[in-house]
Amino acid sequence: MKEIPGYKDIWKVGYPIILSLIAQNIVNVTDTAFLGRLGEVALGAAAIGGLLYISIYMLGYGFSTGAQILIARRNGEKKYSQTGEITDQALYATLLLGITITVLLFFFTPTLIHASIQSPEIANASITFLEYRIWGLSFVYLNAVFRAFYVGITQTRILTISAAIMAGANIILDYGLIFGHLGLPELGIAGAAIASVISEMLATIYFITKTATFKSRKKYSVFSFTKPDFRALKQMLDLSVWMMLQNFLSLASWLGFFMIVEKTGEHNLAISNIIRSIYLVLIIPIMSLGTVVNTMVSNSIGSYGPKFVFPVIKQVMWFSSWLLILPSALALITPQLLIRIYTSDPLLIADSVATLRLIGGLLFLFNISYLLFQAVSATGNTRTSLAIEAFTIAVYLGFSYLFAIPFKLEVFYIWSSEYIYFSIMLILSLGYMIKGDWRSRKI
């Protein structure tokens, strides 16, 4: 890797990740758009059930992110064989984690949902969704480790094909299983969950096949499948456990946010699910370049020490800012066009416009805050990134609750707490990168 990557270097690593996230978000958009035709209860249940699932998925994703930091660092140090060894150990660990959590959720999901959701209709629909959706956990955990390996060694093109397989399969299966087309049974919200599980399984099969035939497999020693190395797993866990908690907290905060919104009514919850789905598409450039910052900063520290870290962050930040111009303009200028993808209900469309414009104005603050936060994680001080996330979430949910319950404000004002979240994240992340002790940290 160059000392300071140019825009071409950033794009070379970043565009497959962007395409991968686009394909993954097609799954989310397809589910939300199809379920929106079933009514507000289906939309609300998909929001709650989907966020609970993604929150739990983030445990495995956090583990893979810790593995990615180590893989990128060893790649920067030119210790190539260790990148594959780390990957193999991470595959063992995440497969065991996925099976364990799936079994636990199978027994405890109904109790958890009924204790958290006020509306019986939404609670029952959420349980139906999750009863099928949880069987995809092991597949998405394995997929996260494969992505960590290819991102860590900066060979990301394979991600595009895997994501395209997953998105294409999900669209076809959603259409068939939700509405009963293509000779498939009409399963409604359960059909959306089953479609996602099958799509994720197909992506896993592709990753396994591609990695087994990877032309540099011997160089990186990936798929050597030595016996579990508890020393290596401990080293990975020391770094990853904080990432696991951080990522879980990050998505759990959205679950908490939606549970707060649910208490203000099914209409506001439906609005929020539409906004969430559009939001996830609009931030694809930010999330993709956050992954690039993570791997490039870790690679840079491994190759050159800390001296080029800030120039790398600045370069990626400028690049991602250019990519955000179109998403921000769409949300601010043509919000109705985006909302109509999800619903034809005139009231839902009208009531969602102001909140979507609010999100359109947030994107550039999100960009700066998130990229700096990813740089904190990439330095290896994952305890600090967890502390930043935990404090920020506590304030964010506190304001969301105040706006929604005691003050009884409209959904627009509840969503404005996103500005508070990213302002605090920006201040704390920048403060750590300027004053923190990351320059002397070894991993």
C-alpha cells in the first residue's frame, strides 16, 4: 500500500465494498417494499424483528471486524500466512457462536418480544418473522469473516459477486414466497424471512467455493484448517470482544429507538421503518468507506507506523464526501420519489417527507463522525471505541425517549436525535485521535 493512497487506490478497494453493500441493501429494500404492500403491521414487525436480528448479527460482525483489523495489520507487515491462519480460526469461532445463539433464540424469542412490544399484532408478526430468520445467523457470521479476509488483504472484488448472488436470489424468493407467485406458497412475512435465509446460504456457498479455488490461497495459508488454536483465538478475542459489544450496542440502540417509537403508535413505526430503509441505502458510501478507513489505517500502521494515519483519513473523507452529494440531494429535493418505493399510502408518504429531508441534511455530519470513529477502531484500541459508542448511545436514547414519551413530539423531532448522536461521536473520536495513546499501541 502507498504511504498516502490516491483516489484511484481508495476506489479500487472501496467500489466492490460499495457494490456489496448496495446488493445487501437490496435485500432490505425488497423486504420493506414488498411488506409495505401488506400493511403497517407487517412494516412495523419487519422493523422490530429485523433490528433484533441485525443487533444479534452484530456480535458476529464485531468479531469479524476485530479479525479484519488483525488481518490488515499482518498484511501491512507482510506476514501473509498469518492472515489466513487468523481467518481459519475466526471461521471456527463464528460458526460455533452462530449455532449457539440460534439455539438460544429458538427458545427465548417469544418471551423477549412479548416483554418488549406493546402492540399484540406487531409482537406476533415479529415472532413469526424471527422464528424463520434466526436460521440464517450462522451463514451471515461466516460471510462476515470471509468479507473480513478479502477486505483485510485489499482484494475486494469477490464481494461484488457474492452480494449480487444474495440480492438476486432474495428478490426472486421474496416475490414468490411473500405473495405466492412463481409456484411458491404465499407465506407473507414468514416468506420474507425464509427468502433472506436461503439468499445468505447461497452467498456462503459461493464464498467457500471461491476461497477453496483462490489463486493466492497458499500464499495466505487460508483454508489450511489446522486445529483450533486457543492462543490465537484469545488474541483475536482480546481485540474483538470490544468490537462485538460495540457493534451490538450500535444496532441495539436502533432497536431501542424503534421500541420507543412503537409506543407512539403503529403509524409512526411504519414511517420510521420506511425512513430506516432509505437511510440504510443513502449511507452506503459512508459505511463502505468506513470499512476502507478501517483496513487502510491498520495497513498503514503495519507498514509505516502512525505517521500517515491522518493523511489517509483525510483522503478517504474527501472522497466519501463527493460520493454523498447525490444521495443527499435525492433525500432533500425528491423525498416523495424515494418514499413511493415503499408505500402507495398518501398519508404515509406525506408524513414521511420531513423526516427524510432531516436525514438528507445529516449525511455529511454522519460521514465525518463515522470515518473518524472507524479510525479509532483501526488503531486497535477497541475498548476506547466501545466507550465512545456506549456514551453516545446513552445520550441518544435518552433524548429519543424524552422527545417521544414525556414531550410527545412528532416523529420528525424524535429522529432529530440522530444529530445529537453524531455530534457527540465526532467530538469524542476526534479528541481521541488527537490526544489519545494509540500511536504506541501494539496488536
